[in-house]
Amino acid sequence: MDRLSRNRVVEFIGLVGTMAIMKIMVAQTNPTVGDIEGNTEKVLAALARARKEGAGAVLFSELTLSGYFPDDLLLEHRFIESIAAKIPLIAEATKGLFVVVGLPRKNETGTEKPLYNSAAVFADGKLLGFQNKTLLPTYDVFDERRFFEPGTEWPIWEYGGERIAITICEDVWHDHYRTDPVEQLRPHKPTVMLNLSGSPYSYRRLQARYPVFARAARQLECPVILCNQVGANDQIIFDGYSFCLNAKGECVAHAKGFVEDTLLVDLRHLPTPSPLPDEPTQDLYRALVLGVRDYFHKQGFSKALLGLSGGIDSSLVACIAAKALGAENVVAVGLPSRYSSEGSVTDAKELARILGIEWRQVEIESTFQRVLSIVEPFFAGKEPDETEENLQTRIRGMILMAFANKEGRILLNTGNKSEMAMGYTTLYGDMAGGLGVLHDVTKLRVYELARFTKIIPQAILSKIPSAELRENQTDFDTLPPFEVLDPVIEDAIERLLSPEEIARKRGLDVEFVRALVARMYRAEFKRRQAPIGLRVTQKAFGKGRVVPIVQKID
């Protein structure tokens, strides 16, 4: 298929027979990056199910066989060869079906890039050819142009009386490109468009995704069926929510979000339109749960540990961990110091009881005293400051990591995006851990999620935020109210607005905003040393937003 002339209409009806498609199964699977055997088994299982349910065609997501995104695994020849070796096995399983599967494959044309991001097209036990992705994103979490050669041909695949257009994810998101694959397909009047997607989740992403595909349906005047990947790989989470739109761009069916699912669409009898779900807080919570679950299970881990302080952040992480891994696999450790309030300890203990997770309490006062006695001779004549405060968090991090090492657990970091943005964190202390569950969740949204759980006690929800590292400390000693701070963070990081634009938009003093933004940039060295965090916005620290540590920006 690589050498097809541009825009040529390709007819396969004579090769594959005239069996009517009628029903298309959307196989929304959760592949694991690099697990070629396991991902292939998911494909074969879906094909067997499609036969049982009377489907004539099966659609999978983008890069199903490799998982999204393989990054530099794509540079390993054995990886690409192992994927190619699965093509005959899949072809054999497609007898009586029209099947479209996403995979990376070798570019044999001698053009610039070594690979294509392709859809392999099968019918009746044969590989018919490939549709190559045209638009290769290089923004936010994407770096596809580094590996893949763009496709330049948009054939129509004829089967079972249908004229099938095939696109891959970004090919429909064409606003910022010179080429519009959907417009290239329009003169050939497809009767259905199939799209293989690896569209990552971010807050309210489904509401942004739908109108893009609705426009394509109206542009082509035919139904559009999207298969989106589900699951989490490292920091990136995929929400699924595959859907079918009618020729008017109305949603007529959708798969579930955040779980593997199948969707059976009868092209001859499309259902009446029904709205897509619009439950952003619930979706965000489910995304975080899925992110934790897949991070653990895909690596072969099952047990988690966290420091549970009685504050809102660690309380929310405890809820997410218990939901993701099962309460029996989560240990919460309270590590009170001389500055910890009695309420913080009792609140944390009560939440552990409600969740059914194991509670441990380790006093750090004697260790704190011992370390102070060691360093105090060298600090003579200097007033106590954040040095002594940070000692407490580092002692806590040391104890938590000792438990994690001894018991084969992953320590969950409980910091949030507001703290990460401002550098309101302690290296080698409260930044310890294997996964930052809330690193892309601002403080206000943490409260929103905490209320959503309906589990966290009111005493925790109503408590003034405090690190409790000195007498009468609150977060607002060094941070503005989160109602002020969080919108500034979102404007600066996610919307890339200047301090002047933010000040005008939010009605704030421009010098105040400049100081906050400058503080964000100064904290980059800390964020580079933090554990990876789950991405749930368009611009997560370390995944979607990368700036130099050493820089000077006004």
C-alpha cells in the first residue's frame, strides 16, 4: 500500500468477497507497552468474541500491538521484528471478518524516518495492506515525528458493500496542519470512517474530543467510529470512551470509560442519539485510580505504602490507592512529630479504619532530637529556619522508604500540583516515592475530589492546610490562598499566558503574578528530582511541559 498513488480509490471487493459487514465491533483494549505476546492475545480474544456476537468487522486502537507510546523501544530492531511476526497469526484469525489493528512497522521506502505508525488492514484471513498515519504530533506528550514517516495516501477500502475510510487519531485533529486527511477522503464518499486512536486523558478531554470527530462526520456525511485505547502506561492515562457518531455528528453509542470494553455498532440500524457522559470529577477520580492500578500491576507490583498525615492530600491518595489496589494491599503510616496536632493523628487513624487499610504509627521525635543534637554544634549562632523543618520530612521519607524496601512496596507520593509548582516541597523528604498520584492535580481540585469520595471525614475536609513543621504553621504563611494561586498556575502552565495576561484576566497585581511565575520557574530543579506523576491535564510537569533547570525568563 505504501506506493499507492495519492488519493487513489482502492477496491478490494473482488479479493475478499461480498460478505456484509453490517455490525462493527469496537475492541477497546488495555495494551501494555512492549508486551507483544499479551497484546496479541487481546486481539485474538476480541476476534473470537466478534464472531460469537455476529460482527463482520473489528476495529482496534492505535498501536495496539506495541502499546502507546513505546518511545525508544521503537529503535530496537527486535521489537519491530517481533511485532511484524504477529501479522500472519492475526491474519489467520480474521477469516470471515474485516479487521483493523494499530501497530508500528518498518518503513521500506528509504524515506527519512525508519518506521510508520500504521493500521494493518485484514480481511478473510489475508493482510490487505496498511493505512499510514499522516499527521504526527510533536506537542505535549507526543513526539511521533521523531520515529515515524508520515503517510501520504488515503485509499478507500471496499468490503461488504461499504466504502471504508481509515484514519489514525491525529489525522482528524488537523487544525494546525497544512494537510487535512478528512478533506482528502471526502471526494471519494466513504460510507463509514474508522479511526484508531491513542488519545490520552486530560481533564474534560472527552468534551474536547467529541466535536472534532463530529465535524469529521459532517464533513464526510457518513458515520464515524472511534476506537480509543484505555489504560495507563507510565504517566499517560487513556480513558477509552470509544464512540460511534452518525452522519450528522451525533453520538449514537459509546463504550465505557476507563475499562476494557466492546461496542457493537450495526451500520444499518444506528441507535437514536444519546449524549456522551459529562462527569468530569468522576472521570478524574477514575483516571487516577486507573493510573495507580496499571502502574503497579503492569510492573508486577501489588502493595503500596504512603505517609498518612491527616491532611487532605494524603487522605485522597489513601482513598485512590485502596480503590486501585484493594485495601488489603495498602499500608498507611503516621509519623507525628512535636508539631503534629492531636487531631491530625486521630483523623488519619480514623480514615485508615474507614478504608480498611493497615495503620502504623511511628514517632519521629527521638530521631529528630538525635539528628538535631548532631548538627546543632555546627549551627551555633544561627536561628532555626526551614532547615530544621525539612529535617522532619526527611526523617519521615527515610522511614517510609525503609518500610517500602523491606516489604516490596511502592511508596506513593502525596504532593499536589500547587505545591510542586511553587516548590513548596522538600527534596529527599516529602518528595520521596515511586509515583506522584496528585502531581498534576491542583489543591482546589484535590478538595473537589476529596468531597467526591464521600469517605473522607469532615474534620479533614475543613482543616486549614499545614505541613505542621513548626508551631502554628499553615500553608498560607508562604503561599497565597489556593483560590488565587491555582488559577494562576493553570493560566501559566496549561494556557501559557504571560504574567501580564494573567494579571488582566484575574484582576491581580502584575508584580504579584510575576513573582509567582518566577517562583514556578525557580522550582524546576526540584521537579526534575521528583517521582513521575500521573498526567491528568494538557500540561503536566515532566510530561507535556519541559523547561530547562538553568534559565532566566522574565
